Amino acid sequence: MTNTSPRLPSAAVVREVGLRDGLQSIATILPTEQKREWIAAAHAAGQREIEVGSFVPARLLPQLADTAELVAYARTFPDLFVSVLVPNLRGAENAIAAEVDLMIVPLSASHQHSLANLRKTPDEVVAEVARIRAARDAAGSKTLIEGGVGTAFGCTLQGQVEKSEVLRLMQALLDAGADRVSLADTVGYADPAMVRELFEAAMEIAGERFWCGHFHDTRGLGLANVYAALEVGVRRFDACLAGIGGCPHAPGASGNVSTEDLAYMLGSMGIATGIDIDALLALRQRVARWLAGETLHGAVWQAGLPKTFAAPAARPAIAA
Ligand SMILES: [Zn+2]
């Protein structure tokens, strides 16, 4: 079907974060070799943006201890846009040395979540982003800095997070030198009306520098929230294959929207992602085998694609 709605885009990017957000929250430690297979198969299925890990000390997240190796591997695919998460300057220095395309610095708009998760206040994270920007520029590096504002709709520790505080911190990240900003519903508190309101305001502040919507499907509203963000102009979404993951500091949180279901929804709406969903479903089967015993999510893998489904042929040309 052709997308005729003037409010919806003709293309969108699905950024795979299963290797980071997904794997960091489950017990299974996936061997490096299987992660490499995952990256190669995701690329073969048409995915062009992958968050491959996080530069945190291995003792904190042994699941992601091989991030440097995975960055080196992912960079062998010339058209793959490689990102990592970095919690601080130390991690950013590793990301710059590894020549990743983009590093995401998480900031939690919830004071309590920020202290529990990062041991810093949100404003201390903003100051760290300024130091990261200085280090990046001093190194002559091209690595982009994304400031990701998490717990943007509330959190399990603090409860309410004010919209004005989320937007203040987003502006502060841009002022501190973040090249891109994004919003995350870390614990799945958002509904589509909340998403429309907050993302519309965020787009007004950040314009072209607004980068990504990150939705967890904790209460089943992940895809509805993606749709609401699409309507206000967001063009890039994080997703985890098989919806794996959660948040170690947000009890009960399940994973991100599942990559295959998101790619299906977008494709069915005539929005090009460049993703071959059958290839993605085949990869999902392999990952499910590797993660035997873990809770997986998603719907399309059970029912298969509708007979009437025809994905848009075009590959999205959304520049970094
Ligand atoms: Zn997340």
C-alpha cells in the first residue's frame, strides 16, 4: 500500500539496540562470535544502524565486555552506522579511539533514577557531556554525540518527571555540545497522547538535531507510541530484535519495541525502512536459540506476515 498521509514520512530508520539495551538486561552472556553473526545478519537483512554495545567496565556489565571488538567488526561494513552507549568521559574516550560513528550519552531526567543508575545528578551528566564534547573536538574526531534523555515520562523510583524538566535538560545537552538529542521512555510509562505532547515540544527545541525515539513496550503501548512520534515528525526509532531486555534499575520493565514488529508496522504503512522482514524473522529464530530460557516478545514471528503485505521497495535516504 502507498502511504498517502501528509503527516507521515515516506521513510524511517529502525536502529537496532538489542545488542546493547537488550543483552545488558538479561542473564545470558552471548559469546562474541554470535554477536558478530547477529550484526552480519542484521546488516544482510537491511539494517544500517546498530548500537553494538556500551563502553562500561566489564565488571559492571560482563554481557557487553566485548564492545571494542564488536565496534571493530561492525566497522568492516562500510555502509553500517555504528553506535555505542557511553556513560561518562572515560567511555567516550574509548568510543572516540574506536572511531564509532555515534556515541549515546544517557541522561536520566528523573533525579532519583539518575543517582541510582549513573551516580550523578542530571546536571552533572550535562557537565560531563561538555567534557566529552571538548575531548571529541580536541581529538579531531568525527564521532557524533547523542544526548539521550531517559525516564522522560516518569520512573519507578521517583514517579512523576515534569515535562518542563525533560525539555530543560534537552536544551542543556544541546548547549553543552551534544550534536543530537533523543527521548526515551525507559520504563514504559508513556501513552500516545503523552508522546505527541512531549515529542512535539522536543522537536520544536531541537529541530533537525532531534534524533530518535526510544520506547519500551512494558505496558504494550510501544508501537502506538512510535506512531504518535511519527505523526509529529520523528524519523528514527530504537528497537530490539525479539523485544529482549529491560532496565536493571526499573523493576518489571520489559524490552524495547521489537524490531521485527516495528519494521512490519512501518512497512505495512508504506514507510520504507530498507528491512527485509523475512530475513529478520530468520535471524530472530537464531537469536531465540542462542537465548534459550530468556523471555522474548513480539507478535509477527508467531503469525507471519499477511499474504497482502508488500514492503516499500525504497531504501531510506536519511542522512546522519
Ligand atoms: Zn532502553
